[in-house]
Amino acid sequence: MSQKRFADKTILITGGAGGLGAAIAEEAVNQGARVGIMDTNQGAIESILKKLQAQGAQVDGRVVDVRDGTAVREAIDSLAQSLSGVDILIAAAGGSLGTPRDMVDISDDDLDLVIDVNVKGTYYCARAAIEHMKKNNCGSIVTFSSIGGRSASPVTGVPYAASKAAILGLTRRLAKEVGEYGIRVNAIAPGLFLTDRLAGMFDAMTEVDRKDVLSAIPLGRMPELRECVEPVLFLASDESSYITGTVLDVNGGRLMPN
């Protein structure tokens, strides 16, 4: 693998200012990419940009709520101008967003938040990025599903499961629609990666539930963050140039679909 496999490529990362998104941004820069960060946290954006700029990277960022389709389009258009186009979109914004696990505790607002960020947000970002990718007749989009959208999760609730399952349908339909422009669309479906938010949820589980989670993983351990970063960047890169409309499960063997 070339260490500069993203040389002269612009990668936009939603949710890119912290956790997994920031880790993806750092490794993308290491591999030669220009990187655009989209997030809701101004301070976190400034922090990651400062860190990447200190490494000599060409980076930029925008504060944007992915639930707002107009704001998403404006942010992506602006980043495309600043960073010489859009070659790759990594739609990492989303998650359970601090909402309860159990249905009895889930409000209508909780449902709307999770569906709007995960599904609508992914759609709005892909729609805006595709318009730029069409100009070069190529591009790659990586969406984020989850093991929780492919099997019953002990950690997250119904809105999360439903939205992450919907991402798979969105991914396949987009892949079919934009393939003629040389644009590929694939999904990553991580297992339980203990970023700050999920670590709190995992720690809040009973000891019995935590043991059940670990015992269901054939590799017998929780993953390192890089073990999701690297598969994401594989799907983003030309190394997966004949892969589209698929989902890559990254869960230590906890789910082994047919």
C-alpha cells in the first residue's frame, strides 16, 4: 500500500472533529489527502485543524448540522472551492447521539434526532458531494451503518437500529444510481468501537451484559480505533475500485452474515 495513496485527493469527513472521524482525518492526511472537516463543534474543528496544519496538511473545516440540507450543500460547495474539489466523502456523522436504549425511555424528539442525523444527514451530504464528483466522473462515498443495524444490539435502541439499517438501503440505491458516473458507494458496519460516547454506554451496562458482549466476539477483545480507520480508508481508496454497493462488517466476527 502506498503511504500517499490519497495524494492530490480531497476527502470530506462529516463528524470529523472528534472520535473516529478525527482518527480518519489524521490518517487520511498521513496518506497525502487534502481534508475537509464538517462537524457541529466549532472548538473541536479548530483544534483538529490546528493539529493537522502543524503537520503541513492542506485542511479546512465548516460548522454544519447535517440535518439541514441547504447548510450541507453550502458547506460542501465552500470546501470544494477551498480544497480543489471533492473526491471522497466519508459520512461518519451520527450514532445514537446520547438517546436512551429502551423504548419506554425514548421520546419523539429522540427518534427524530437519530433518524434525521443518521439517515437524512447521510443523504444530504452524499447528494451535495455527488454533484462535485460528477465533474470528474469518479468518486467514492463511505457511509456508516453498524452491527446494530444488522443484528439486535444490546447497547443501542430502536431508532439507532432502524436508522443504521436504512443506511444499507440508501447505500445500495445510491451505488446503483451513480455508478454510471464512476462513483462508488459502500458502507462500513463497525461493531462496538469504544469512542468516548460509546465507552460511557458500555460502562453503564451491567457486568453480566458486558461479559455477554465480549463472549460473543470470536476474537475475544474490543477493537482498537485504527481497526475501523483502515477499513474505511480502504473503501475510500482506489484499492477498492471495483467494489460498490456493499457493506464491510468490522466486528471481530461477532456477526457473520451469510
